Amino acid sequence: MAKCLLLLLLVVLSSLLGLLQALECFQCDRVNTSGVCVSGGGTCQTQGGQQCFLRKIYEDGTLSYGRQGCSQLCTPMKLFNPSVIVEYKCCHDSPLCNKF
């Protein structure tokens, strides 16, 4: 019984440790329609409760540009306007998960 409890404790602690570790994310202020970073490229490390994010902007139904990085406030959603759609994606499951 004690071995089972110890094993369970180790599993829970290792899961929590995984949540607390920094995650590497792609960072780019402006990604073009080909997925190439044209401004402010690199990576960032999440801190605290941050996640990786990917934002895509569509104008008149066509992908216009995007942005990637680390963010404290990240809620996956789509915002619609008659001519513009903004799509937010958030992830924290693997390094560089916010690939364009």
C-alpha cells in the first residue's frame, strides 16, 4: 500500500513540475503569409502562467499576417468583422507549439 501511495505521489509531483517548467515558444511580431518572420523573430520562454500564442489576421477571407509569442492572457477564439477575422490559438503542451 505504501509503495502505491509513493508511486502516486511521484506521478503527481512530476506532473506539477512539468506545468511549472518554462516552455519555449516561437516569437515574431509579424509573420507573412508564407510563414516567414519579417519583424522581431526569435523565441521566448514562458514564465509563471504564460502560454505560447499564435494570432492570425484574415482580411476579406485571405490570410494577411500573423504574430507569435508568449502571453499571460491567452484565450483561444475567433473574432469576426465584416472584412476581418482575428484567430487566436494558445498552447502549452510542447516546445514551439505555436508554429505558424
